[in-house]
Amino acid sequence: MELINEGYKNGDPNAKPTFSQEKIDLWRQNSGQDPLKYPNSDWVSELFQNKISQNHNLSFTGGSEKIKFFGSYGLLNNPGVIEQATYKRHTGRINLEADVKPWLTLGANINGVVSKTDIGTNIIDDVFTFAGASTPGMVLRAPDGRFGSPSNPEENPQSNNVLHRLYAQRVILIKIALYPAFMES
């Protein structure tokens, strides 16, 4: 609150403070006692998570004098550094080669990829934009799972909760993806 007041004053020396000294003092007195009423959210530590990314690959080869084969399977599982930013990929490959005649060899190569990307990876720019417009005086997520919003009347009601943005985008995309299926029914 003090930094916001100072920022406005630096921009315009005659600017009226957004937060009253009484409100700042009240917040300081209750800091840490009721984190839902007087939050002090560290958005970086609450938003970013440490996760382990896994990459597994398996291949096999074999055959005889006339038939040769090769196959492989890969799994990449990256849970992402923020919620809703998971990337998972399965890859497969099969090569088959057969000497049908001394002068004729037939072969086939089959490759495939199946992947799933959560919406957070597509709106990563929004994460930083929303985090920059967020206030530490807002709970990221309440114990009951609801997303927080500014609790100070002086706070900008347009302050953004990054997790709300990530989850709201996912719901919208799911609805759009399912909409054609409902139309065909």
C-alpha cells in the first residue's frame, strides 16, 4: 500500500494517496493473524511450483536374415512450472523391412505422436501480465478452493488473480471444444 501511494506521488506530487495511513496501520497490525482478511500474498512463491519432468524412451530391434524390425516408444510428461501448464506427449515408431526377393526389398515406416497441452502453456504471457496487475493484498486461493479478490475497498476491483485466469480459460476452451458435439446430438 505504501509503495502504491509512493508510486502515484512520484508520478504526480499532488496526487492523493490511494491508501490511508489508518488502513496501512490496520493492515500492519493484523498481518499474519488472519491471512484471509489481511493477506500478504507472495505471488511468485504461490504461483510457480517445483515439479519433476519425466522423459522415458524404449526401443527394440530384431529380425532374421530376411526380415528386420525396429520399434520405439517415448513418453514425455512435463507438469509445468505453473498450474494448468502441463504438457504430455506419447511418440511411437515402427520400421519393418523384408527381403522378398534378392532384387526386391519392401519396407514400411510408421510414426505417430499424441500430445496434450493444457491452456496455461498457451497464455503464459497472461500469467506475467496478470501477476503484474495483482496485489499482495489478495488471497490466491481460499481454503475452500475459491479464488480470491481484493479485500480492501481502496484496491482496484480489476486486480487480477492469475490462477482464476488460468482456470477460467480452461473452462471456456472445454466448452468451445464440446459445443459442436452438442449440436450434432
